[in-house]
Amino acid sequence: MVLSRFIGILKLAFKYKKLLVGSAVLSFIVLFSLIGILVYHVNPRDILFQDLKPPCPSNPLGTDVFGRDVMAQVIHGTLNSLKVGVVAGLLAVLIGIGIGATAGYFGGVIDEALNLVTNTFLTLPTLALLIALAAYIRVRSEWIVALIIGVTSWPWTARAVRAQVYSLRTREFIYLAKMSGLSSLGIILLEVLPNMLSYIIMCFTLQMASAILAETGLSAIGLGPSDAITLGVILRWSIVWEAPRLGAWWWFVPPGIIITLIAVSVLLLNSGLDEIYNPRLRRRGLEKGS
Amino acid sequence: MKKVVNVVNLRGGYETPLGFVRAVDGCSLEVYEREIVGIAGESGCGKSTFARLMIGYVKPPAYVINGTSIIGDINVYSLPWEERRRRLWGVKVSLIPQYSMNALNPTKKIRDIIVDVVRERKGKSISSREALAMAKARLEELGLSEEVLNMYPIELSGGMKQRTVIAISTLLNPLLLIADEPTSALDVSTQKLLLFLLYELVKRRGIVETLIFISHDIATLRQICDRLYIMYAGRIVEVGGIEEVLKNPLHPYTKGLIRAVISLQPEVRGITLRGIPGSPPDLINPPKGCRFAPRCPSAKDKCKEEPPLINVGGRRLVACWLYD
Amino acid sequence: MRALLKVRNLSKVFKTGFLRRGTLITAVNNVTFELNKGEILSLIGESGSGKTTTAKLILKLLRPTSGEIYLEDVEIWSIPNKNYWRRVQAVFQDPYASFNPIYKVNRVLKNAFKLIGRNLSKSEVKGRIKEVLTYVGLKPDEVLDKRPFELSGGQLQRVLLARCLLIDPQIIIADEPTSMIDASTRVEVLNIFKKLSKEGKSIIFITHDISQAFYVSDTMLVMHKGAIVERGRPEDIVFSPKHPYTKGLISAVPKLHERFGFS
């Protein structure tokens, strides 16, 4: 029963090219990093005394200015970037849902107050905050960076969730749930949010993509993790140590491509999910005689 | 009498994740000049899809399978989409879909909406001043003051919006106006006014040559229609003059529909009215034979075979073996 | 006979805008009426007449601006919510909006058991559900395992009535329960209301359709712009209306065997 449903979903997925391509690329990248960690046992920080070697059989992506293997860096970097993306994305979505759903469901004063909070966070100069934080927290792990990004990027989700919840609260099934004695929290958790699951998933994917890009940006100016390797960190190293000028494309092109691919595939995934849930967006070709 | 609309054996439907819904399965219809024809049917019978198929407004996930539709001198399906848009829609035929009053662009003033619509049809051959003059005249004929032109849709009441939509749809004096449940979202008093206006448009002012009025409410249809088509599960099951069909219904479905009408008569207080048990069939896999048979009190063995529309005299048609 | 529900000078004024002066909308204007046991009372009005707001006030979904509502002589806002909703329940207009589309239909019935708080065994629960579904004319296997979009409006409304029956309230507020159902099924749902009132349930039937109200009610109240403009027995209101608004309303009802004098 479950298997046939799963096959049904797979068949459906094949119809929607965006979803397919997006999830394929993303899965490939994730697998690349996970399998890479298991299989490619080179320590990215080991100095091999062979500086700036272009890609060759023993170093598939060459070495950097210190003689460290770039492939190892990219594998670890991808994994860490994804970690930051997922954690920051989750954090942002959870905070966003908490605040957005509360504001949307209760309305009135609570809504206005939470909107005030949301708007304040929106206008927070994140960069200035991070520079100040960087001054205090000398050693920043990727988790701290993820935390900072998560805690400052939730307003987008909060707004989106609030709007959806606000439109749902006057639906009759909510009234009936109330009149069946369900508490407000119960209604939000059991009736409202599950109804918006697809929406929440899309919020998460978008937050994740934006978090990865945010981390890359932060790392590029040196405010990223101070002791972990992420794709952004690799980019920073390559800029600081003048890889472009030295022609060592193998150091900055691969991380750049992977970051771009992650962002694009997540956005494609999102767009594909949107097509499924919003029939009007479907292109003509999808519907002919099946 | 000249036939203005001639639809023959139209067949079509739309794709859903669960399969293809054959919403219209071989329906024919004719409208003569200055006639108001009603299509009565309940939810899911295909009447709205029928309207769209008639005018060729079919885009995926909707598809037409076969059949012809001739409006005026235009054979709808012989024209490509762009030609239909240019020569047919808004010009020779206008469709007012259900809830269309909510389709007025809320960010535009009525005058801008009207000019857009007219310019799109007639191109540069008509200036916006001329278009607005036409609009003003038409609005006045429908009982709306010219101030409406400068308002936004949100400032208008339901009835006013509906009348505005009718004004815009009939600006170019189409041969055929199709109104799909135009009164369902309105209060009773506004409904009456709207029915009056539609009647005037066709019968007295000649602004619209013919009208097809689609509704689930037969008492409403009674008010302005000359002839009635009863639609059930994608098929036409009865046709006739409106008074005849309502006073002397032939098809068991029509009888059931009429029996379920609550009239404001004293007798109604004491009796128990009966509806039609069961529900309409699934149009993805419609049953073989007569589609009403599962719910019909007079079903026989013969009903396993689909009854054609049988002529029982004087343009009265019934799709039922009881009248073979 | 003591009235079951007493509504006294009920008013609801909505203010648009927050922390600044907004416009005031009087949705319900000084409404007073009573409902007896086993009575079907109709609130008839067009859109904007205040009938749905009145329903929400009686259901404790909204707080009144002024006025009181008494259930068996106790002011409803001093009755704990769960207790109140065991005695007053509702059926709303849109059957598809009354169900959470992601859950199966039987969930609303199971949740009803939570409200009545009796501890029943699984088989007792099943039995009770079968009982109420049969009462409203549905077969359990026809509806229980389905999702809302797989059933018709009429079937869904009946499930909602079955839900009410499980809770077994004294009063059912039905807000346009049949306006989104086809005419051929509508009558059957109205018949269920009639049956319920004969068995002692009180019903407030809210509608814009006078014919439906005429068929089921014992008393009719006509509302216009938030106030009750006429009240009485159905025959009196329909055949000898007194208020001009009521007269206009009756004359606008399309009749099956009569045409409006257009031609």
C-alpha cells in the first residue's frame, strides 16, 4: 500500500522536470560530500609541500598555496556549508513559524506587537551586528555562524506564515475545532500548520538556500566560521592568497560552482514544489494525455 | 426562424490527477434569434465546461474531443486560438463566468478596465474617448450612473459589479451572451433586477441577439427563459419550452428536480418534500447506459443501453426509454 | 414554558483600525428574541444583515459589544466554554471549508468524542458513529475513510450534522447549511432538521432563502441591517408581510409557476 503510493509519487515527480532536476542535483551534491568524507581520506589541512599544483591524478582538484589538497577542502567544505544551511534554515523556519503563527492566529494586539518585533529584526543591520559579534567571539564554529544567521533571517518566514495563518483562522473548520474544545495551541499545531505543510517546506528550502548564500557572503569577508572549512571559507582563502592572479583556478572555481549549484537546485526544487501545489503554474506540456 | 447558435454533439472535458473528466459527452444545442435559452443542471453536470466548449475557450487542462459549434457564421473550431480571440470572444460572443464580478481588476478604475477591453478587441480603430462614450451609454442603459466609471471595483456593491461586468461584456453587441450562474452570489432583490436587465438586453433593446442562461435554480430560469435544456452528468436529458417542461416534466430527473423545489404555498408547510436520493456519477468513469438509471425510480433493463434524445413532438426532446 | 435561549438587546459593533479612530460598523443592532425547546427559529436576511454575526455571538465565537445571551437563564459568558459547546453546536455554510482538507472525514467525529469526554471502548465509539451516520442517511463505509474532496457537499453537511448528534447539544445553530448544496439534496438535509426538532432539539436556522425557511421553521425572524424588522409565524410573514423590507423580499423570490411581470 505504502509502496504503491511511493511509486505513484515518483511517477508524479517525473512529470515535473523542475522538481526532478532540482532534487537530483541537490541529492548528488549531498551524496558527493557524504560519500567523499567516507571515501576520500585526505585531511584538508595536511600540508603536502606541493604548492599550487593543478589537478592531477593524486590531487583531483590540485593543491592550494600551502600545498593542501583542494578536493579534500571542497568535500569538507560542501558538507559544512550544507550543515550551516540546514541548521540556519531550520532555526529560521522554527522561529518564523512560532512568531508568524502566533501573530496570525490571535490577531489584535498580539499581532501588532509581534509585527513590531518582526519589523525590528528586518531592519537590523545584520552586518554591523556580525562585525560586533566577531569582535567578541574570536573563535566561531560553523554552528555559531549558523545560529547567527538563523536568528536574524527568520522575519521572511514569519511574515509569510503569518499571512497564511491569518487567512486560515476564519475558516469554518477552525471554528469547529474550537467548538470541539481544542486549545489554541492545539489548533495551531494540529489544524493550521499541517494544512500549510507544503508552504512550510517551501519556506524551509528558501531559508536554507539563503542561509548558505549568507554564510558564503560572511565568510568571504572573513566573518564566517573561524575554525571550520566551508565553501565560503575556501573562497575567502583563495581571494586572500590571490589565487585568481596566480591562475590557480582549481582553488576558487570548484567551490564557486558548487555554491551556485546548491542555490540553483534548491530554488528549482522550490519552484517545482510550487508547480505541484499550484496547478495554475503548470506548463501546458505537463498535462497532455496521461 | 434564424438559428444563431448551432452546437452539435460537442464532446470534451479536462485532465485531473485522477484521470480525464468527460464533463460534456455529446451535447447539442440551438438558439434562435432573440431567444433566451436556459441550461439547468446541478453541480458537476458539466454546464460550465459546456459553455466554454461552445465558445472554444479551451486550454489545458481542458480539451475538446469532437463536435462542432457554430455561432453566427463562425465555425468556432475552424479558427485557431488567436483568431478566436480576435474575432469571436468579446466580439461575437461573450461569456460571463461564475463569480465574474470578482474578476474585475481591483487595482484599476472601471473606466480603465473598459478601455482596455475595448482597445484589445478593436485595436487602434477606436479611440479611448469613443470607447468611454459607448461605456457610459451602456452603463446608463443598465441603470448605473457615469460616476461608476471613476470608481474602483471595491467601491461597488455586488449588484453593481455584476451589472458592470454585463456592460463590459456586451459593449460590442455580441450575437451570443452566455451567463453562468450570474445571480447565485446576489441577494434576492438584486437577482430580480439582474434578471430584468438581461431580459431587456435581449428582448427589448436588441443589444444582445441571444442569451444562454446557466443556473441550478429552475425557478430563476423560469423568469426569463423561453426554452430549457436539462443537463445531467455531461449529457442533455430533456429539452423543451420552459412552461411545458416545468408544468409537464418527462424525464425522471426533471421530475425529481421539480419535486424538490420549495414553493411558497401553504400546502408546503405540512408535507415532507423529497429530493433525489444518491449522487451524480463520477465523470472519469461514467457508467454504461443511462447515467441517471442508478437513481431512477423507473429504471428498467433497457436502461443499460444509453437512450438517445427522443423527439416526442414539437421540439420536445427526452433522453429516456420511457418515451420510446 | 421557560425559554431555552434568551437573547436580550444584543449588539455588536466592529471598529476598523487600531490605535486610531476608525469607522464603526454596527453588525448587530439591539436584537432580542427567544428560542424554545424543540423549536426551529429562522433568521432570514440578505448579506450584511447581521445574521452570521448573530450566530457567532450565540456560539461564543465573538464577544458582544452590549446585551446578554442566556442559556437556561444563565448568562453564556459565565458558562465554561467546553460545557457550553456540549450544549450548543453549529453547522456552517461551506461544507468543504468545514473540514480540514488534509485529514479524513472521520476525524471530526472522533474529535467530537473528545468534547463529550465520555470514556467509551473502541467498539462503543464505532457503534455510536454508525448510529449517527445512519440517522442522517449515510452509510459508514461510504464516508468514513474518505477525504473531504471525495464527497459531495450534501454528504459532508450530513457528516457535520452527525457530528452534532454525537455531541447531542440542546441547540444547533445552522448558518446557511444548505446554500452550497444542490436543490435535489437540500430537501433531505432540511428534513433532518425537522426530524431533530420533533425529537426535542432546538434549531436556529439562518438563511437568505425564504422558501427554505418557510419549509422548516416554526418561527421566522427577518433581519435587515443588523436589526429584526419583522417576526412571526411563517404563514403570516410570507402571505401577509407587514414591513416594507419583508414585502420587497417576498416579491423578489422567483416562483416556479409564475413569472415576474417583465413582459
